[in-house]
Amino acid sequence: MRCAECFHAKVKQRLDRSHSPLFFLQHLKNNKMSVTQIEFRKKIFEVEYDYTPEEKQVTYYPDGSGYPGCAEQVDICKVTHNGEDFTDFIFESEADCEAIENMLYEEVERRKEPSY
């Protein structure tokens, strides 16, 4: 399961684990919707995606509970080419999804690098 549905399912799962409305709000604050262009199969696609940075493990909160943490994640929301929606077509192939996600991770890393 990918895209916006996946993001909402994961947020709900994390909220269920933490039972903290504050945690939910912090998570939404950290999530970043972005749009970028990538070259895929010799075509330029515009990709809308959600990026959630890594969340460090918290051994204990003051109430004795904890949080296991979460790896960084990219969720593809929409893929278009010349204004035409290719999202469903891309999601039919796990290999295509993974290839685009890897390109998006590279894009996120480039944006993190300081420019001098």
C-alpha cells in the first residue's frame, strides 16, 4: 500500500501505539509534501510525494511508555507527465515504484546537503 492512503494508515498506527495527540501533531509537522521532476524511462515526470524524516527511538517517556522509532520514508502521492495522471500505472509495478522512490530519496538527500 503506497501514496496518501499509506501515509494516513501509518500515522494512525503510530497514534495507536503512542496514544498521544501531541505525538500525532509533531508527526504531521515533520511530514513534508513535496513536488519534483524526475527522468524515468526517458520521460520527465512530475512526482508529488510525502517525506517523513527518521524518528529516533525514545526509550521512555515520563509516563513510562516508549516509542520504537521509525526509518525515514517516502510515499508517492501522484505521478504525472504532460498533465496526464500516471499514478495507477506506476503503482502496477513494484519495480517502478521502488525505482521512483529511490530517485526521491536521492532528491531528499540532495536537498539536505548545504549549498555554499
